[in-house]
Amino acid sequence: MSHPYRFAEQASRFVSHAEQLAGEVLARHAAAVDRTPRFPEESVAALAQAGLLGLTVPAALGGLGQGPRAFAAVAEELARGCASTAMIFVMHTSATQAIASSKTLGDRDAILKAIAAGKHLSTLALSEKGSRSQFWAPVSKLAEAGDGFVTNAAKSWVTSANFADTYVASAQAPGAASPLESTIYLARTESDAVRPQPGFDGLGLRGNDSSPVSIEALAVAARDLVSEPGKGADTMLQVVLPWFAVGTAAMAHGLCRAAVDATAQHLQTTRFEHSGTGLRDLPTLRARLAQMFVRTEASRALLGRTFDEMEAGSELAPLFVLSARRDALESALAVTDLALKACGGAAFSRQTAVPIERLFRDARAGWVMAPTVDHLDDFIGKALTGLPLF
Amino acid sequence: MSHPYRFAEQASRFVSHAEQLAGEVLARHAAAVDRTPRFPEESVAALAQAGLLGLTVPAALGGLGQGPRAFAAVAEELARGCASTAMIFVMHTSATQAIASSKTLGDRDAILKAIAAGKHLSTLALSEKGSRSQFWAPVSKLAEAGDGFVTNAAKSWVTSANFADTYVASAQAPGAASPLESTIYLARTESDAVRPQPGFDGLGLRGNDSSPVSIEALAVAARDLVSEPGKGADTMLQVVLPWFAVGTAAMAHGLCRAAVDATAQHLQTTRFEHSGTGLRDLPTLRARLAQMFVRTEASRALLGRTFDEMEAGSELAPLFVLSARRDALESALAVTDLALKACGGAAFSRQTAVPIERLFRDARAGWVMAPTVDHLDDFIGKALTGLPLF
Amino acid sequence: MSHPYRFAEQASRFVSHAEQLAGEVLARHAAAVDRTPRFPEESVAALAQAGLLGLTVPAALGGLGQGPRAFAAVAEELARGCASTAMIFVMHTSATQAIASSKTLGDRDAILKAIAAGKHLSTLALSEKGSRSQFWAPVSKLAEAGDGFVTNAAKSWVTSANFADTYVASAQAPGAASPLESTIYLARTESDAVRPQPGFDGLGLRGNDSSPVSIEALAVAARDLVSEPGKGADTMLQVVLPWFAVGTAAMAHGLCRAAVDATAQHLQTTRFEHSGTGLRDLPTLRARLAQMFVRTEASRALLGRTFDEMEAGSELAPLFVLSARRDALESALAVTDLALKACGGAAFSRQTAVPIERLFRDARAGWVMAPTVDHLDDFIGKALTGLPLF
Amino acid sequence: MSHPYRFAEQASRFVSHAEQLAGEVLARHAAAVDRTPRFPEESVAALAQAGLLGLTVPAALGGLGQGPRAFAAVAEELARGCASTAMIFVMHTSATQAIASSKTLGDRDAILKAIAAGKHLSTLALSEKGSRSQFWAPVSKLAEAGDGFVTNAAKSWVTSANFADTYVASAQAPGAASPLESTIYLARTESDAVRPQPGFDGLGLRGNDSSPVSIEALAVAARDLVSEPGKGADTMLQVVLPWFAVGTAAMAHGLCRAAVDATAQHLQTTRFEHSGTGLRDLPTLRARLAQMFVRTEASRALLGRTFDEMEAGSELAPLFVLSARRDALESALAVTDLALKACGGAAFSRQTAVPIERLFRDARAGWVMAPTVDHLDDFIGKALTGLPLF
């Protein structure tokens, strides 16, 4: 059997390792992480120990030197065990890539080495209360102060807010004419100016510590800048967005695969006592499972195609990146919805061995995380009809 | 504005009372009831005190003497405040109607008087572990024992299991040739033979104490029978099913209405800080709200039509009863799904004033409760093509 | 069995007459009308002879004096036999109501008497090439000329263009500040200035002679005005829109009912030679039929509810009028799509007795006729969030 | 830009040639072919002349020696110009592959050489009136007669019935215990025993001459057998089904691409005269176009993945073949439906430059052609739950 993302042979052991950790570590804690909710500390520690936090860090800095294909395959495997852990991993890796792309960050290589060593967790802090889901348009501002800057912000939905060492954050550049003239900087959580608020309590992805963060009078030195001043949009759209998009698409696929597997297992093993037939003998249930499988594999294949476009440096690559995330998000909704309908009461309960209820909730988190499906549709539609994206 | 169920003028005050209790009592406890989860004791007590537990009990026995139209309107109002409470009310009223229809139950009138006085809570105990969602086909059996019977059963999903005074339960009649030859009897929870198991923990409707119940060596006297021996299917299909179906349809409509109201309110009041526009200025969000409203009102109207068919004694009435439940269940899924998509992060969180996340979960309970949408489709399809239902 | 539109007892004979004509006259010509395509002259003549062209004309002027309930029931019956004929009837009746509402039209009563006598066919000519589907915003203009006006227009999609005696047409009032300041006038097709262009050739509703019409230097006298100058929007939105909306909703329901009936018949009577089982034994096909029935009846019930709101003069009546059309249009798409999927090749062919292929095409005409589903969603969404409609 | 089917570099010129013919020849005749309807003789002649009828014939026999990837890419290009022609090509190539796989057919190589030379058109004749869409279960039978066999059959839906030189046909083997014990034979249309009936007149794919064929007392010699006696299911399931499935999937993708292109073009170029804005400025229309693009590319990518599985000889290859067809068929329905909704009246008419109306109808043919989506769902569902397919 081929793999839809067609990663290089040498990446196989990282993907296999991720699959093993997902089954042995992540899955064991997933229910409690969801229910409490709490941060999956054991699972993130296992990723760190396996070197997977440095999966995309260049080998020269101690990392595993992998690109988007292996990254996606790892994120997908992790999501099969615990989607909250996968989300933390995707946010961390997207932030890592922003850091790696920086020409201004003073301790860039030191951070990347620490990441590769499993000693540094990073994340993104882009969205804000005032701009809601339009993460590319911060309302917070960097004001000049001495050689550097100072800033205040009400960041919303920061994953790993209480556990990350650094946030890759955005603000309007000094004197910005529009929110699109932004700067990306690195906020270090050791600062008292960075204050995570009480954590998120919502429908799904409950364990990734997605919390609001209040930033008050934070000093940002010139060597803390990730992008050049006013060039934040480039970092967001050319670095963060592609990694985030393919990572979250892969996460969604992990949820889909877990739902397909659990549903197939449930239909195959459940029988009616009074008639001797089983759930798999019902054509309507088989059809739902079939639709789940087909939808899952089509979306995975689209992500595989997206890597081809990215590697070819095709001008259509951004369109495919957006499309892959769009399809994956909706597929995860559709597939877990079908799973709930195929498995009925057994899927609805938290007390059975079938984790569909959690998959169903976790899948819905993707829809509300920017760029949302509505944003993606709008960007794709603009690109196809010759309109500017912003 | 007309009411889609077109209940009699004199029922208005009961519906208004239900609306008032839903807003003032049920809604106040709903979040905690869902979260803990726990039985909504205050809310059920408020219904009892208002006389609503006896809504359909004949006036001659102290009840309010109402029929299906007012029952549905009340269930709908209750669901706007707390769907778990509405579910308890619907199960109780369906059981009450089964009791009222009995010609064999020794203390029928005494129980109905107690119900009317708010001193007796009843419920249904039809589904079983062995027959899964096919509630009309019990695998448990009544065995003859002296003048009466004795029975064992593993009942699943009994609403109000730890709080009801009686269960309207089913078993195969002695010597039944098929599970369809059943008998309905009244199980009194004061008996040690009736043992509710630890309660349900699932995706939605978390407060209605839907628990498995183990019945072990329960003595069932002839005067405990609700149906005549072997005539259980008549009671289930001609009494319980219609009341349960229209009640749960109305519950689903209450969830829809709450979602429409919350979404309209959210779109109308939420603004983007950086652009000065608001959510209601986005055509895709307006379209979702429109679709929610239209879907809700179409389904409510179908239930109204169903009452016309029932009152006319039309031979199509059963088809409309099944159709009304079918449409309401799917409408509740569709409408709350659109609400989640229209309101995004604000709906996804449990920490905002917008209760859409709970409505979304509660709505999904209907799908897994028999007769499920799959059952309903099958019954309706058989009826329309001249096939027997069983 | 009750009727979802609950028309008055005395209207029953008109509805029955329409049903009879649909089965005996309209259905006989429908395939040829669709295929050629050609205007259903025999069917319209039968309506005229039966007095149905005057269904809503006041009895004092020789009409049958019926309101929206009977009108909808008649339109629905006609659509079961031939949707093109039903469309002609709906356009004619909507135009008739505009005429009846006029305080300025010189020969209003004479025209209404001719209509009642079956000697006058009218229609609407609102949409224009320049404003596309936004029929409420004509780009043509009335220019003052002597005591009256003169106008040029490129009207698009005029039903019965070559057969109607009059068109109820729109243009911007002289000096209008916006296209919304319009005037409604009566164009008489006997004038050389009114020139229907070669007819429509499209996917569905092929027989209603929906043609572009070129109006060149048409003199419009003051006594030809249907609305007062600049008050056209009132006539369009308060008279034409409600009648058109409920009429087209009912047409859509007629298509749905025909599809349900044909599908039930096909499943019930078709068998596999090699296995001895029949199509109705396939659960997936039964489920589709069930969904078709439920969807049809929910939409019909919503239209019934809409009449209640209209009669009560409820401020929600316009919202329900838009909602009823919206739900009916989408139901007709969904129901005929399911019919095609349930009946397969037999429905796909034009050579079988199952007319589903034509129903499927005719149903799609509703979507492209203004106000389209997109318009309706937008209007409904604006109304629900407190925004002005225009 | 990469190609989703990833055919070999040397196949590029065949795909380019197909694209060129589609644009220059097929598209020119497509409207007339659909409308009349008539067989696209000019287009098929152009394919023959270009050598494309021998695309998959081994080079040693004069063919182009291509495999499934190039075949699919060619079929997709052809469908962009004329789906009827693409269907003829797919049926011909599937039949060609059955012939090429034969160890019993006397003049196998001569036929393949004639095919490569563009002088022989073949097709499939599997489905029958008695077995409806279950093409794998013929009710016709081969009876032994002398050294060979004789057979009668009522074949339905034979593409190119009046134009093909040979049909690859099925019948039950002599003494078959079930319809699954079939034999594949070659029927030569020069025989008087093979009588095509008057052609198909249906919703879509109107030009491929899909006609019933009456076979009466046809002598089938031993050297006319394509499969060994009783081994027909192997040929159907291991040779015909994969080629047919990927070919029809690719055809569906060609329709999708044509719809995406036409819709993008229409939105980009159409403006409202009265407001100065254009269709592409409407977010709901942009979103539909985006969904069309994403759906199309996901389905194409799944077909690309399927080729990987086929080439790897994976045991999952058959599952992916079924899945690719399933997804493509439904994508074509969804994408052309969205096109109709995005383009409105312009798409609905046959008189505009936008051919969406025809694409919409052609796409629906896939649903009714076996194996239908319902069959595919059932097969996939059985495979995933460990049930035998038949």
C-alpha cells in the first residue's frame, strides 16, 4: 500500500515512531486530557524525547531535517491517538518554521537547537479579540521605544499558552497604514508582561490549552523580531500559513481515519441478539462507512497532490494549500458525522470503547480556527476569478 | 403571529407558563445540569408545581386535560431552556398516556391522580441491550408465576432511571412466537428487583439520567399489566409511539428555535474592531441564519399538519407522525450545525453567553434514540411502497 | 386526509377541477410541450374554459373570488400534470392581482372581466437584461411625453411572451434617484412597440414561452399605469411578490408530489428477474422515497402556515412568504434529485412511463427565477438581523 | 503545475493531442450531438485518425502502448469537449482491454491491430433488461450447440450500438448454477443475429448511441470466447471493471473541469448594469466556485492515488478503484449542480456560450450506469467490514 503523502523512504521511521507513540502514549491519556480538560504533558514529553519536536529543524542544528510530507504524515498519526497533542505539535512546528525563516531573530539557531533537543516548545499567537478570526489583521500595535518596541495585545486562542516557551506573535508595525502592515515578533513567556488567562473550555480539542493571553507593556527588542518591520504578512502567508494549513489538514485526516477504523470495527463486531444478524448486514450503515472511507482518502490524496505543487514551486501551490485545508476540515466534519450516524448510541456515549464522540467534537474545532472554511472559500474564489485576496 | 401547532385558546396559559419556567428556572440550571451531569431536580419540581406533569391527564382526575397540540407546544418551550428537562417531560407524558390507556392496570386512576398532583414521575423502559435500538422487539420475557409473572431484563437508556416512581416497561409475552408478541407492564422502582445502574455519560442530553436498568426476578402481578398479555405492540405503536414522536419532534424544534435566536442575536451584536463592520454584514452568515429559520419553521409546520391528520383520524396519521419526528430530528441536526458554523468560536466555547455548543450536542441525542432516523426512513418507505412495517 | 393549505370548503370544486384537467388535459400534452418546445395552448384553453384564469378575480366581476389558499392548491395540481402550464397560470394570476390592485388603470374592470371570461391572458415583465435577476431594480425608464410617457426596455424571461394580451411591466419613474423608484405600467401586446424575441430554449419549464421582449418607443398613457408613478416597488413587493411566491412554491410542491408518486409506483412495481426481489426491497431506495415524502410534506405545511400568517396580517407574513418560496424551491431540487437517484435508468430516460427526468429539469427552473434562493436567503437573513432589505 | 494522474513524460503528447482535439473537433460538434441526438462521427473519426483508439494497445501490435494513467488523462480531456465522445472512447478502451486479456479469442491480435489502425470500434454489452443495473449477473445464457454455443439476449444500454464493430458481451455459462458463473464472448455486429434497437433518448450523454440490442439465436464459436467458459466474472471484475471505472471517473473529472472553467469565466466577466459590480463580487457565488474547484481536485487526486495502488499491486487496489469511481460520480453531480446555482439563468439556457446546462445533464448519466453509486457504496462497505462482495 502506498502512502498518499509520498514522503521519502528515510522518513518512514519517524512516521512509524509517531504511529507507535500515538497508539501507546497519546491514546492512553486522550480521554482524560479531553475530559478534565488538561494539557497532555506525558504525550508532549514523549514527542520531545522522540525528537519529533525537531522534526523539521535542519539536521545541521540537530533536527530531523524533514519537510512538509513527513510533517503531515506525523501529524496525522498523532491525531489518531490524541488530536489535542497533534494540535500542539502543529502549532509548535508552524512556529518553528517561522523562527527558522527569520533573518532578524538574534538567538534563532539557539532556539532551533533547543527545539531539536526537545527542550523548547513554541506556538503561534496571531489571532486577537478585536480582529476575531481574521488573524492576518492584528489590531495590536508595536510602538517604538528606544532601540526597540513596546506592545500591548489581547491575544485569543493561543495553543499551549501556559506551556510554550515562546510565542510567534503579530502586531501592526509602527505607523502601519492598515492592519495588514504587520510585524512578527517572538514573545518569551518568561516575561511577566505575557499573561495567559484561564484556559479554554469548549466543544473539542479541549486539551491543547488554547487560552487567551494578555500582553501588557511587553518590551520587544529589535533582535526579538521574527520578520522585518512591516513584513509580517510575508511570514504569515508564505511560511506560517502553508505549514499550519497542511498540518491541520493532516490532523483532520487523522481524525477521519480513526473514525473509519472505529466504525468499521463497530459494524463488524456488533450483533442483534434477537435476530442473529449484525450491524454490517444493514446496507444503510455499510453505505455510510463507504462514504466515510472515500471522503477520507480523497482528502488525503488532495493533500498529497498539494505537496507535488509545493515542491514544483507551482504558482498554483498556494491555491492547493488553501484547498487542502478546506477539504480536510469539511471532510472531518462529514466523516465524523457519518460515524455518529452509523454507530448510533455506542458512538454517542463516552463510556464505550468507541471514541467517536470525542473525534466528532475534536473535528469541529477546525471549522472555527482561522482561516476558517468561509475564509478559505473566499480566498479560493477570489483567486479563481482574478480578484486580489485582501 | 399564529402558532404552528394551533392549540386551543384555553391552552395558551399552560404554554405561556412553560415558556416562563423555561426562561426563569430551566435555563438557570441548564449549564450545570449538562456539565456535572446531574438530574434537573429544581426544573422537574417546577413542572410538578405548575401542574405540567399532569398536562395530559383528564381533568376528571385532576389533570389539565390537554391533548397533543398543547403537549408539543409545552415540550418545545421547555427545550428552549433545558433539553434534558424537556426529555424527562416527554418520557413522563408518554408513559402517562400509556397508563391512561390501560384497561388492566389496577391502580391506574390513583397513579394518574398522583401524576396530576405532581407527586409521581413516570418514564418508559422499552429498549434493551440485546435488541439495541429496535425497542419494539424486547428480548426479555415474562414467565408465568402463580397468578402473575416474573421477569428479568437488561433495560438500556431509561430516562429518569433513578428518579421515576414507575417505568412503563416491555417484555415478550409468555410463549411469544416472536419479540413482537410483547406485553407492557408497570415496574415500580420501590422494588429491590429494579436496579438502575450508574448513569449515562455522553455527548448530549446529559441531564436526563438516561441509565441502564437491571431488572432481576421482578414479580409482575396481573394488575401491574398496562397492556393485555401479548398486546404490547398495540400500546407501543398506537399510544406510546405517537406521543413520544410528537413530543420529541417538539423538543427538537425547541432546540432549533433556541439556536435561531442565539445566532440572530450573535450576528446582530458582534462587530469587527478593525473594520467597523459586523457579522451580520457577511452574506454567507446571513444565508446560514436564513436557512436555519426556514428549516425550523418548515419542520414545525409539518408537526402542525400532523395534528390535523391525527384529529381527523386519517389513515395517513401514522405516516405523518413518523414523518414529523424524522424531519424534526434532522432539522435539529442541520440547524444547530449551521449555528455552529455561523457563530464560529463564540458558539464553540462553553464560556460565552451563546449556548449553541450545548444545543448542538443535545440535538444529536435524537438521532440515536429509537425509532432512529434510519428506522423512520424504513417505516415510511415501506408504508409508501405497500410493504408491511415489521 | 386534511389539505395542508386548508382552503375553504367551497373552493374544493375548483381544486378538484384543476386536478382533473391536470390528469386529463395537461399531462397528455406535457411531453410534447417540453420536447418541441411549444406553448401548451390546449392546456391554457382548458383553464380558460374552466374559469380558472379568473380564479382570483372578484365574483362581482365574474371571477371565482378565491384567495391565495385556493390559488396555491390549483397551481400545485396543475404542476402535477404540466409545470409549464402551471407557470403560465401563476404569472397570469400574479399579473391579474397587480391589475386588480390598481387605482390608476383606466380599463381595470374591463380587463378583469375579460380575464374572468377566459378571454384575456396576462403576465409579468419585470426582469431586464441589465439588472439580471434583480427584478426589483429596472434599468429601463419612463420618460415624460405629453400627458403620458414613453419607454424602451430589454425585458428578459417574459413568460407567455407571444401569447399574453398584456404585460404588467416595470420601469424607473421619470427622474428616479435609484432603480427602486419604479413605476408599474400595463404593456399591451397589440402594440408594434412590443416585440417578443425568439423563445427560450433551456433546461426546464420549456413550454411557458419565456422569451426576451424588446420594447421600443412604447407610448404609456397615464391610464396605462398600474401603480402610481414612483410607487412601483409597493405593487411589486406587496402584491406581485406574495402571489408569485406562494404560486411558485405551490408549483414546486406539485413537482415534488409527482416525483413522490412516480417513485413510489416505480419501486413498488419493478422487479429483478434473476433474483425475484424488487426495488422496494432495497433499504437505500426506500429511504430515498421516505426522504422525498417528508421533505415534500414539510414544505407544503410551511406554505399552509404562511397563509395563516398572511390572513392574520402578521408582521411576520412577508418573512414567511419568502421562507415558503425558499423552502419549496430547494425541496423541489432535493426531491427530484432523490427521485432520479432512486429510480436510476428508468428515470433518466425519456422513453419510459416515468416522467421523472422532466420533473427534475422543470424543478431547476425555480432556482434561476428571481427572487432566487440566494436573494431569499439574503432578504430573510437581513430581516432576522435587523438590516434593511434593500 | 503537476498532473494529478502523474502519467509518464512520453504520454504527454497523447494527452496534449486529446486536449487539442477536444477543443477543436469535439467541442464544435458537441451541442448538435446532444441536441439531435446523434453519434459524434466526426469526433470518433478524429480519435481514430490520431491513433487514440489504440492508446492502450501494445506497441508491438501498432498501438500507443499506454496504461491507465494516460488513458484517464485522455478520457478527461475528451470529456471537456464532448462527454458522449469520451464515453464511446472509454467503452471502446475497456472492451479493447478485455480483448487484449483473452487467451481464447481466435483473431485477438488481428482485432487489436485493426483497433490500433483506427479501423475497429468495440464496446461493452454486459447489462440486460432482466438484471437491470446488476451487470455482473446476466440472465441470458450460452447453450451448447455443436462445437460452440448459441445465445439469445436482451442487452440494454449498449454504447455505440449501431457503430461498433464488436461487442464484448456476457452470458451465463452452460449449466451455470448462478448468474455469476458467466462467460464473456465477442459478438460481431455484422451478424444479422445482433439487432440494435432504436436509440436512447434521455437526460444526458445523449450522443453515445446507448441503445438496447436484441440478440437472437447468435452462434458463438469457441474462438469467439473472450473468457474461458464460466470465467467471465474474472474478466469483468479484474479487467473490464478497473478500466471502465477509472475511465468513467476521469470522464466525470473532465465534466467537473469544464464546469469550473465556465463558471470562473462567467463570474469574472458578468456585470450588473445598474450597480457596476460583477458576479464575482458576490461572496456566495465565489464560495460556490471555490467548492467546485476543491471538490474537483480532491476527486482527481484520489484517482491519481488509485493508480499508485494499482501499480504497486496493492491488495487495496480494487477498493481504491471502486472509491475513485464513486467519488468522481458524486463530485460531477455536486460540481455541476453548484455551477448551475452559481451561474443561474445563463447556465440554465442552451442559447448562451456557457455549456453548463449540458455538463449538468451529462454528469447525471454516471449515476445510473452500473456499477452505480449505490452498488459502489455497498461493495466498499462490504470490503471494509469483512463481508464477501457477492
